[in-house]
Amino acid sequence: MSVPDYMQCAEDHQTLLVVVQPIGIVPEESFFRIYKRIAAVSQVNVRDSQRVLYIRYRHHYPPENNEWGDFQTHRKVVGLITITDCSSAKDWPQTFEKFHLQKEMYGSTLYDSRLFVFGLQGEIAEQPRTDVAFYPSYDECETVEKRIEDFIESLFIVLESKRLDRATDKSGDKIPLLCVPFEKKDFVGLDTDSRHYKKRCQGRMRKHVGDLCLQAGMLQDSLVHYHMAVELLRSVNDFLWLGAALEGLCSASVIYHYPGGTGGKVGSRRVQGGSLSAEAGNRHRPGALTSNGINADTSAEIGRAKNCLSPEDIIDKYKEAISYYGKYKNAGVIELEACVKAVRVLAIQKRSMEASEFLQNAVYINLRQLSEEEKIQRYSILSELYERIGFHRKSAFFKRIAAMQCAAPSIPEPGWRACYKLLLETLPGYSLSLDPKDFSKGTHRGWAAVQMRLLHELVYASRRMGNPALCVRHLSFLLQTMLDFLSDQEKKDVTQSLESYTAKCPGTMEFITLPDGLKLPPVPFTKLPIVRSVKLLNLPTSLRPHKMKSLLGQNVSTKSPFIYSPIIAHSRGEERNKKIDFQWVQGDVCEVQLMVYNPMPFELRVENMGLLTTGVEFESLPAALSLPAESGLYPVTLVGVPQTTGQITVNGYHTSVFGVFSDCLLDNLPGVKTNGCTVEVIPALPRLQISTSLPRSAHTLQPSSGDEISTNVSVQLYNGETQQLIIKLENIGTEPLEKLEVTAKTVNTKEKLYGDFLSWKLEDTLSQFPLKPGKIATFTVNIKVKLDFSCQENLLQDLSDDGISVSGLPLSSPFRQVVKPRVETKPINPQESSKVGDFSHVKTLEAILNFKYSGGPGHVEGYYRNLSLGLHVEVEPSVFFTRVSTLPATSTRQCHLLLDVFNSTEHELTISARNNEDLILHAGECQRMAIQVDKFNFESFPDSPTDGTQFANAKQLEEERQQAKGLEINSKLDICWKIISFHKYWEASVEGVLNQLVLEHLQLAPLQWACGPSSTHMLKHVCTLFMDEEVKSGNGVKFVVNMSNLSHNHVSLKSCLSGLRSSDDSRIWWHLFVCLALAMIALVPISETGLCQMHVVSSDRSLKSHLSSVEWH
């Protein structure tokens, strides 16, 4: 026997072998359709008996194997079924002749045969025959199964008769010697009458009868015969047949212990058309097998079957039988099949290590020169058996050998498809899966070197199959999953191969379906490049939407009846982790930042890189990047435009690398950090772009609120200078700009500002609204800087050192009390002193103009945007006042304001005040100017604010009052200066140098006096009465004094001094008269805006009296 049957199992010993073959030209599909129906009748209950007959069908069986039928009867072909196509009666004789020729091939062993004829109708088909069945077509053959059952019953009749004939042989009769083919020449010339020879004949015949009993369903009888045969054959050292008897004993015991079978085919032992015998039915019940596959109630069963081997003894007897087979070179096939049967039993018993020993023995069994097909079958079966015992890697090893055998050089037409299919089947054994998701979980499993070799073989087989798409898929998988194990040279080689394949067939994200139905999943390049973090970016500060705050607050829904809701404030953990607290705007470019790096030893070019999103409609704007070799973390920003409103989720990104298109999902990226994936898209808003008449500034404002300034401009002005800032507002969006609010805020300055720093009129700009997309509106801002440079310590020190008086400063200034003398030893730097007025005392003002605007659908939903313009102003000192004082004027309602003016610029300038002549000042020159001014009625300023919480203390109140007084004085003075070469007037302010004493001198007195023909002229705090009337000495003089309170408060006189001056300028003080008169006045309180009249009588010489120094409060 030269062709092994690798599908053999122990229970095959009880089957009858039936060969089903076609005659003539029969369509393959039709033949196998009938064959499957025939093979379905594999178990038949014997009529009038409790025995079951098992049939084993083969559509191909080597005739030389049939010669071993006496050695093991299950190898003998006892039935023949032929299928033929015959459409006409004239072809019938030839068809029937072929049937007889086919029977002659197995004629020595056949019990019965049948011929199934399809397509023949007429007189021949109507003739009743037992060995021939006629059917009109392959579709009209309902009685096939019934005829097969009848055919099997006929086989049983012949089998039973043979069994009875062999079993009833008398011991005195001469028993024929059963031989295997290679033994016949060895027994020529032997003494057939010797006792040794007779025992040999008896032992072999007992073994043969045991086979027949086992096939006939008599398990107990077969065990008895096998035991007797073993004893007889062992006594004569007939090792080949002793091994067969032991194998038969093992097979019968396996059938008894494992009624479900060892071949691994579910339902292979199931009886059709009836039930098992009572004994078999009791054994084959649900739950009858333990964890190792052994019948749970073995003790009772073995008690009834004393000759049955235990599960452990079965394996021992198999080993013994195989050792006997090994003594014969021509019994290699029998030995190999016995090993396979033992392994199947051990697999049921879960004894993997012992099974591997049997398989290892099977590997080294030498057979004749096998064909390539037989080698493939042998390695495939070895792989299957190793898989059954749990040796997955060894199973994969033999399956890979079988795959390589399919494409052996000796084969004229290599079977690359079969090779590819077998290679795919080896993947699980090497811990490989064609799904890249399995490699993103945990550590790498398996031997990477072996896995890479196998993947390369898959690529090569795919290429030889002429399928470039498969090549690209497997190379992509190799590069993605084995990147960490490839050397630098291997990385270059793989990528070059991949690029050559993708030039013909680009890699896609589609599933590839193989002919056998297997689907290869796509392989996204999540490691080319490797992404470490994904961060959704907020819009730029100038484009971020803001929600108009409601009464309940920005974060609480106005639909809720509760002011505070814990459900809203504390959302679910998953939502908190994924939802982002900012919004994107419909129609605006949105950004997602990825931190990536290139693990390849060469420059990596990534093309068509964009975002993958779900939710709202999103237009991804792909990007291309080039990463240097083995770069560190590299930021990449991907952008896109949401087209609708709602919630959008960023699921991943797509790339094109080496011609392979990849969709990389964040869920499949291990170790990726993200700040959330879901963001809300609000309705569209207009976009405002500003441009100014001022140059951009190198200074970047840093407001305390942390807001970013979109544009920064700067300007350099002289103190008191006014300049216009012209701002162009352009709507660069797609929605109309409908609403605009402008606010200003001064930041980061400790300087004292006087007056309005920034002022504007918004009405002219709003008249151009709504501003259509692409349109421009103009907005004008007036920049007016008024700072106090007189209090700057460094500057005053420089002036003092140069011999310039710095007195007349506010009381809080340290230079009011002590004037530092000029230091003669002061070092002079020629470069610094080359310019007289160059003191480099520049002050800085910074302000932020905030534009709050809205429009379009976003405005309807209550959203707006903020755009900030940073303004950096450098203020140089121009003219300032180093000293201020007052002198009385001819009228008590006026006074002279004396100002020492210093020109700190580099230019010659003129300075003028209202109703005064221009004063020319050269660079670095200081001159005094006198301005006659009307005194001011400061009683219009309230003593206390209307809101008591506006001021923290009295000091702050006084500072506010003083600042208001200074503003009024400055506006009345209207001091302007002009650089002669510029022909432009600017303002000079005295607000910062007006101290309390000066303010008192400039204040108009609240009391109005009237006496006789003369009137009282009010100064601020001093009232003077002039008497021009002549009187005689000693005569009484009557004075009528009228005092009017012009203020809004009560006024009373505190004290008085009197003085009488004669006409000849001699000074005579009349204390008594004056004291009596004014003491009487002090007793009278004067109410608000009231009038008080007093009569004073005096007798003195003729004089002109001067009443002075009357203090009031």
C-alpha cells in the first residue's frame, strides 16, 4: 500500500468502504451533487436487528490499497456505485459495458454494486433491474437515498454471511493463511502442517473475524476475537498481524468509550432513520463524556465488556502496534495511519504531549517517493493534527511547508492560489492577524522575525497571483505592524517596494474580498507619522464667539426654572472629558493641532492630510507636510470649515503616505492625548478686519484680563498734542455687520491723565450700517494726551542742576520744601548735552479699543464677537510749568496768574493764552508769562457726592474736587503752543501744577459788600471796603454795610482786623472803631444768598478808611 489515508480514525474500522465514481462524461457539479446525497446515508439500522451499519464513501480509491483488504477489512472496497449520463438508447450498451469494467477493478472484494443512469428514458429505463436505477434528470431523482439504503442492506447480508462462515470454521478444518501483498513470496515452500504455521493461520483468521464482527455491529464479539488473535499471534511472533490485532482491539475500545467519534466531524456517528441499539443509546446520551472525553460511567460499562481496554491501555496498545509496524518497511503507510489514529484519540483525552510524540514519529516515517500533491496533503494533515492538540505554532509550521510545496520549482504550474490560501491559514499559529487593530492592544505577541518572513511570503505569493492590490495590502500591514522590528535598510526596501506597487494600484481603505469569502480589512498608517496628541484649537481671539449673558448666567439654560441646577453644573464624566467649552462658527476656518513625529530614517512626505469628522457637514482642507528623518515631536495644524450648525466630533484624520490612503481613527491610536473631541458649531457671524492710519507697533499689549490683542499700533506725540486715528472697518465675512459697540480702556499706566485720552463719535459710522460683506466703514478716534511732567523727579533734577527754579510745586512733591543746589562736579557727557532740551523723559500710555460687533444668524441666536486694537502712545515732554503763583489785580474779581514756562523740545515754539500775546521760547528756555484771569466761582462743585459709596474717604473727595477745578481753570485759560516750523497748535495744561494755595487765590469770594456810595468787590477770601467821603474829626459817621451771600451755604464771620489810613499816607490804626464794628458783624450769621444790613457810627477826623482782612467761612 503506497497511498496513505490521512483522514483515517479509529471508528473507520467498523465501516464498510463504498466507492462512488462517474462513468463517461458526467458534469462535475452534477456528480458531486448526487455524491453528497449518497454520502449522507452513512448510518443505517439493520432491518430486524438492533445493529447499525456504518458506511464510508470515497470517490477516489487506489486499487492497490484494496489488496490490503484481508489485513484490515475496512480497507476493502465492498460496494461500488457508479453514476453516468446516458441520453439515448444506443449509448446504453457501451455505458453498461463500462460499468462492468469498473466492477472488475474491485471485483475480488465487491459485495454488491449499483449503476445510476441519468437522462435515459423509454423501454430500457422501464425494465426492472436491481443493479441499475434510471432517472430522467439530476433534479428528478427523489428515490436515490432509498435505493442506497437497499444497497447497504444487501451489503450487510453478504457481510453477515461471510462473518458466519469465518466464525463457524472447525478447528480441524484447514484454515487458509491470510497474507498482505508483500508476504506471499515469503511463505512459498513453508511447512503448512507445522503447529507454528497453523497457529499463524488461526491467529490471522481470528483477527479477520474480529474485523468482520466490528463491521457487522457486534462490538463485544469483535473484542473477544481480537484478544484471542493477540494471544495466538504473539505466541508465534507474527508481529505485523499482531500489530493489526492490537490496532483492532484499540479501535473497538475507542468505539466503545467514545461513541461520538474521534474524527472531529459533528454528527458523523448519528443514526439516520432510527435510533441506536439500547446499549449504544445508553452510552451516547447528553453529558455522557467527561472533560477529557471519556464516558462518565466507565466502570459499569467495562464490567459488562471485560475485554474492552481502558483509555490508558488504548494508548499503550497503539504504541505497541506501531512499534510492530515499524519492523516492516512495506508497512509504512499502516504505521503512519496508526499514528494518526492514536493522535486523534489523545486529542480527545487532552493528552497533548503524548500526542506530539506520535506525530513526531509520523513525521519521520519513510514512505515511497511521494508526489507533490501527496506531500501537500501529508503536511496539511500534520498541521491539522497539531492544531487539534493545541500546538498552534507547530501546526502553522507544517502548513507553511505545505504552502511552499504548492509552489515548488519541480511543479510545472505552481499553485500560487493554493499557496496563498495555506499561508493565510498559518497566520493564527504565528500570532498574526490581518486586522491591524489586534496589534494596537498591549505588547507584541509572537516572533517578529518569523512573522515578517511570513508576510513577505504573502506579498510574493500575491504578486505571483497577479494581484497588486493584495501586495499593497500586505506590504502596508507589514510596515504598520512590524515597523519597530525593521532595520533602517529594511524600512527603505519595504517603502520602495510599496511605492512601486502603489504606482500601479493605490492603497485604499476598502475591504478586499478573497475568492473564498475572506475579507481583508484596510490598514491605516497610524505610525506614519506617529501621533502623540490631538488638540482642538479655539478660534483666534478676534473671531471667538461670545454669548450675550442672560439673567441666569451664561452657563445655565434660561429654560430651567432654577437659578442653579447641579445637573447642568456637574455633567457626566464622559461628556466632561469629550465636550469642549468653546465653540466653532459656521463658515469659519477651524483648526486641530496634532503633535507628530517621523519614525523613519529618511524624510517622510505626507500628502492629503485632513480631518475625519461626524455630525455637521464639514469641509476638510487637506494639507501636505514633509517631516525630517527621525524628527522629534512636530506640530501639525489641520484645518477645515463647518458648513452647518450643531455638534461636530473629530474622529481622526486621513493621510496619503507612499501611495496608501489611510483613515486613522482616534479610537485606534494608543497613547494619544486629547482635550476632547466634540465641539459645538454656532450660526455664522460677520468677520471684521481693521486697518489704521498709524503704523503697527512692535510693542505688544498684555492686558490683565489675558485677552489677546489682534492689532497693535503706535504713535509718538508731544504732551498736549492731539492726533486723529482713522480706522477702516472692513467686513471680510459672508454675513452683514449689523451691530457695533466701541469701548476703550487704559491699561498698564501709572501716569496721571488729564482730560479725555480717547474720544470719538460713533453715530457717523453707524449710519453706514448694515455693512455688507466686502464693504468698508470709517471710524475716527481722537487721541489727546495731557500728562503732568512737572512732577517727574528725574526731569526736575535735571532742571535744578541746570539752574532752573522748580518751586511752586504741589504740596505732595518732595521738591517743594527743599530745592537741591546745582552740583558743580556733575559729569557732562558731550553726546548727551549736545542738545539742550534732550532729557529723554518719555512717558508711555497704552489703551485698548474694543469693538463688539454682531450680525447675521449668529446675532439672532445672541452671539457676538470682540475685536481689540492696542494703542501704544509715547508722550514726549513739550512745554510745562515749573512755577505757578498769583498776584492781585486792580479788581477784586480778577487776579494775575504767573507761570514759569519751560520748553523741553528741540524746537523753537510760541506759547499763547486767551487774550494774551504770543511768547517765543527757544529750545531749553524757561520764561515767565502772566495771564490776567477772572476769578472762578467753585461753589458749583458739591461738597459731597450724590452717591456716598463713590469715594472711599475725604482725601479722595478732595482730589476729585481739585481735579475738577483744575479742568475748569485750564479750559478758561486756553493755553496753546505751536512749534513754528510745524504750523500747528497744541494744548498746554496747568492742571498738574495748581496747588491748593493757588486754587484759593483763584477762587471768587462768596460775600458781596455794599457801603454808602461804594461797593464791595469780592475776592476769594478777603473783602476790602474803601471810603472816599470826607468827615470832620469828632463828628459821627454813619456806615451802611450791605453783605450778600452768593453761595449755596451758610456763611459767618470768624474774626476781623481794622486799619485806618489817612490821606497823607500816615498810618494810624483805629483799633477800637474797627473791632467794635466788625465784632458786631460777626454776631450776625448770614444765610444762603441772604442780605445783612448794619449801621456803624464813628466820630473822627476827616479820613479815608480802609477796612480789610475780614475772614469768612
